[in-house]
Amino acid sequence: MTRRLSFRLSLLLMAWSSLILIIASIVIVNATHYHFQLYGKEASLMKPSDSMLNAHLEQAIIQSIVLTVILSLIIAALMSIYLARRISKPLVRMKQAALMMSEGELSVRSPSNTTHDEMADLGNALNTLAEQLQKQQELRLSMTENIAHELRTPLTTLKSTMIAISDGVWEPTKERIDSCHDEINRLIYLVNDLEQLNEIASPDFTLEMSEFELAEQLSKIIRLNEAAFTAKNVDLRLRKISRIHVYWDENRMTQVINNLLSNALKFTPTGGKVFIDTEEDQQGVILSIQDTGIGIPEKDLPFIFERFYRVDKSRSRKTGGKGLGLAIAKSIVEAHGGRIWAPKHNEAKGMTIIMKIPRKAILHVERIDS
């Protein structure tokens, strides 16, 4: 059970106040009793008077106040030292950890706190931040390496071809010029994809929202992809389709679906199938694309939407792609306030990608008779 730091401090202050009251009561009782005893002894030896009684009462009060103040200050000093150490010790450790993180040592972690209060939550949040920064650092380094690789390969090919033609080793035939043209196109596509990712991540990025019927749009997308699927003898079909009028960026979402279909076709063997399903619930529209392709290992599922991530590192650029398509799809879906993921599956059953767009984008739902 988590105890709030304010609750713990309140208990300590209440204990401190109660202790001071107890000390004051004990001191007053003892001092008063002591001086009344003195007054009794003096009264037995001489004639008692009001001045004698007042003098003893005054001394009792003064001694009580002085002793109470002295003991209270001692207790306050001890409790202040205790509280300062209890509060400052984890804060100092977290400060040291934060300074080390700022210097690039992202593997450092704040020591765990067993108090189960806001201080412990702050330490856990700092450790979580360090873990996220470390992951982002690793992804950034990996992305930099991948960008360098993607640029180096076509540039090396272009350079060798140009040198060979320039030195007269090769004739500038149409096939070799077309090969150079293909490498240039790959560089252009890579730069365009990177620009698009940066554009989506920009705070100035806006969606051009419009109302359209999802089923009709999916039918158009299938017609556009029909030739490629037919050429590979892969069956592409709609299942569980509802006539849903949505308010999305039509061009961007079409780009996402085309991208997912392209991936499904790429890794689905001849004779396979690709299915598109849509449904709606209380939160929004759910759209899934399932194929009967080769699938991917379960351990790779959390990373397939990262930039330049490839499940099979040995795939060539032609078969494996640039590793940016799913990253772009994720950015566009999240820009709509939705999310996209790949559920766990049996590798023998292919791959499934699911998108969910918030219900606020749904304007009308009408079931299509099957």
C-alpha cells in the first residue's frame, strides 16, 4: 500500500506536538509539586504569607517554561535532523543519478526506495526515464547506422558504375544506365520517406480531415492493388465490412492501408490470401489486415514499427524494404489519435496488423448485408 509523504509528515508533526504537550505537562506538574513542597517546609518554620506563595508559584512557572522550551528545542532539533536526512538522502541520490544521466551515463539508476511514497514514485519515474532515454539512444544509433548503410549501398554502386564507364571498362549501355537510374530512385524514395517521417513528427503537422465511407474507400484501394496481387496469384478480399462513414484524412489513411497491403503481398507466397476486416465498438473503428504469409517471430513484434527495423537482417533492400513503411503508418495512425499493433500469433498462420481509430471519428454506421 502506498503511503503519501504528506501523511507521513503529518504523523511526525502530530507526534512532535503531542510529545511537547506531554513534556510540558510533566514539567509543570513536577515543578509545581516541588515548589509546593518547598513552600510547605518554609511555612512550617515561619509564618506563611501571600508573598512567599507567589514567589514559589512564579519560580514554578518560570522553571516550567524554561525546561519546556529547552526540551522542545532539543526534540525539534533531533526530529529536524531525522527528517532532513530521511528526505534529503534519496533526493541527493536522485540528483547524482540525474547529473550522471545528463553526462551521458544512461545506464545509471536511482537506488530503490522502500518507503512506498511519492519519493519512491519519483525514483521509479527517474529510472523509467533513464530506461526510455537509453532505448531511444540505442534506436538513434541503430537508425544512424541503417541510414548510412541505406545511403552507402546505392552510392557505392553508382560510383563503381560511373568509374567503370569513365575508364572505358564498361560501355554506357541502356541496361547499365537504367541500373543507375534505379539506384537514384531508391535514394529519392529513402529521402522522401525520411522527410515524411519528420513532417509527421513536426508540431506544425496537420491532417486534412474529410468525411468518406470506409467500405467504398477500401474497395477503391483493392482495385488499385488488384493487378499486383493477381500477378502473384495472391487472393485479396474484404471480410466483415460495415458501411461506416468516418472523418479521417483520406489520403493519409489510404497511404497507410496501401503500405500494409504492400507488406502483406511482399511476404505472402504464391497461392496465399490477404484479408481486410473492419468492425466498430464503443471506442472506435477497428481495421485489420491479415495474411497467410511467412509471419515473423514473436520476439520481433514489439519492434516492427521502429524506423529501419528489419526482422531478417540478411534480407536485401529489394526484398526487405527500407524499414520505414510501418514507422510511417504508425505515425499517421497516432496522428489520428489511434494506435496500431501486431498481436501475438502462430508464425505458421501469417501476420496480422490491427489499427484502431477513436470513436469520435465515426459519424454513421450501417451494416452491409452479406
